[in-house]
Amino acid sequence: MTKTTLTIKETSEFTGMSQSMLRVGLQQGIFRFGYAVKINSDKDGKFTYNIQKRGVEEYVGLSYEKNGLNREKGAQS
């Protein structure tokens, strides 16, 4: 099965952006390749992130797999 989403760490490594920059950008709706959802209603609530691999590839202009970043089990670089 083909991986369609990326973690914050994977996206950071692929784009060269810091993890904190990605988190804030997703929380504020700046990046179109994903979004953040607040999972606690309190002031210091935690977020969960959905980052679409295809959107990140379009943003960067490179293929995730072709750049040897796919670490999925059984995937070849």
C-alpha cells in the first residue's frame, strides 16, 4: 500500500523546514498541504496533524520516493 501522509518529522526532513515552523504553519492554515486539529479544548491543548504527501511534493517540486526519503517497510530507495 502506498503511503499518502507524512509525519511532522518526515515533512521537516523533506522540506528543510523546522518541525516547529511546520506545526505553527499548519495550525495557522498557512500551508495548503495539510492541517492541524486541536484535540483538547483547554488553552494549552494539543494538536494532531494531517499532512498530505502529494501536497508536500507539489510544494517542494520533488518526489518523496525518488529522493530516497520513503522509509516505509519494504520500500526501496
